[in-house]
Amino acid sequence: MVVLNWNGLPVIESCLESILRQTYQPLELIVVDNGSEDASPDLVRNRFPRARLILNGKNLGYGAGNNVGIKASGGQYIFILNNDARLDPGCIERLIGPFKQDPGLGAGAPKILLQHEKKLLDAAGIVVYPDGLSIGRGRMEPGEQYDEETEVFCASGCAALFRRVMLDEIGLFDEDFFAYAEDTDLGWRARLAGWKTHYVPEAVVYHHHSKQFGTYSAHKAFLVERNRIWVAWKNFPLSLLCLWPFYTLWRYFFQGLGALTHKGASGKFAQESSSLRLIPIVIKANLSGLKGLRTVLKKRREIQDIKKISNQEFYHLFKKYGIKAKEIGFKE
């Protein structure tokens, strides 16, 4: 069990208490602190002596911080949990069950509900778009609509169970991303290597969405937009990359409509700030993404070495787990 913490004093206690109440025991509990400036490391040290506390000394970002914890862990299964999330008591036990029946399962996805609105979903797995962007499956929809146990594209990085054998094969989180889309990138690498992700609706997590950076912050918008470029160029076949700019422009069209009509995430951003602020953010993100392509292409060659599915099977993943540009434009 790996919990990444950064200035989590208001939420970390509830998170760790929910872990200790799990019906699946014994659990190895590792808390990785990313250079917190509040008293949360002291709280962990004093209130939860069972937890192994690792102090990074500075904020390494989501990927690098979690990688520290994964490398320090010893189990055959690894559960990643945000510090602003808490688990139902039977969550881990229910997630692990299918792993024992199917050796092809590389990850497990719980039902993640919003802490402030417990009937609404944060994510029931992840859905993907052909320019590299991804969002939570069913986000802001009633959780009861996603009560079917099924295969999904990948698990949300907020709360996810991984098989160590899979991580040994495909690698850990990409540390260059810093925050956002690391889960999608890892999900694509897992899919390319032939691994599956299973969604278990009875495994429930409650999450304070985007507590660290804000739900509609400029910094989050920049990271999401930049990192989706790296996701695509690391993992997508060249035939799709030729069409990649057109998919992006089509998405921008609907997100622009969302900003103008105050609908969707771009509309919420426009209400909290200004729709005009989105333009320089998008430009900056695209320039930053393109600047990092040399490093990304080196990683791409490594990913191709573990690829086991055909391009036809790759495209089928979008048919099965994809999301339309219009839906992105008007979804919060």
C-alpha cells in the first residue's frame, strides 16, 4: 500500500484510518512524503506507527513520489492511493479477488465517488481520446449507473491496484510528467503489453477531486494538455499520429464552445477565471510538449519492444474505451 502525501494535514488522517480498517490484512503501509511544509509528516509519525514513512525532502511530483514507494514495497500487489481519498473497509479485498482468478489482469479499478457529493462519480476507470487526452469514466454521473463489474481501459491514479509482475515488465510511472496523465500513460503501456484492467464497483473509494492543484486551475490545465501530447507520442502508432492534430483541433472546437456557453470543464474555468486565459495556457502546453519530444521518442522505442498487440487491436481499444470530442467539451 503506497500513499503519496504533500501538505495533506486536513485529509491524511482519514485516509490512513480507512486503510487500517481494511478487511484484507496484513497490509504493508508506506507513506511517501513529497516535501510537505505542513505538519502532516509528524501526524503520520505520531498517529500511525505502523506506517513506514519515507521523506523525499522535496516535491518530486506524482509519478516520482509513487515510484519511490513502489520500489520500497515488497508485495505482489501494490495499491496506490491519493492522500485525499479514503476506502470502504472491503475495498482492497474485493479488488484483489479477480486477480487470483485471471493471471492476465494487471490492474484493478475501484468505483471512485466524490467525497463532497457521494452519489456522483469521480471515476469508474478511465476513458481515452485519440489525441492522448483521458478523463474519468462516468465522471460527474450518478454512481449507480456504473454498478456492472467489467473490463475498463485502465485505473485512475487516484486509487488503483497493480500486479507487480506487470510493473516489472512495463515499468513504473513516467516521472517527467510531474502530475496528471501518468495513470493513462501506464495504462497504454499495459495495454500494449497485453495486460487488462478490471473494474469492481463494490470496491468503493471517496475522493476530494484535485485538492492539490484545484479542479480548474491554470497549472492543472497546462499539465493535462502537455502530458497528453507525451502520452500519444510515446504509445500511439504512426498511422494515428498522422491524424493526431485533427483530433486535437476537433476537441478544441467543442471545448471552445464549452467555454463560451459555460459548460464542461473549460466553461467552469472560464467562470472562475477567463476563457481568454485558456489560449496562452494551451499554446504554452503545446510548446512544452513538443520541446520534450526527443526524450519521449527514446521512451517510445523502449515501449515498442514490449508491444504485443497489433495496430488493429490498438484501434479497437478506442472503439471499446474511447470518448467523443463533444462529450469532452461539455463534461466537467
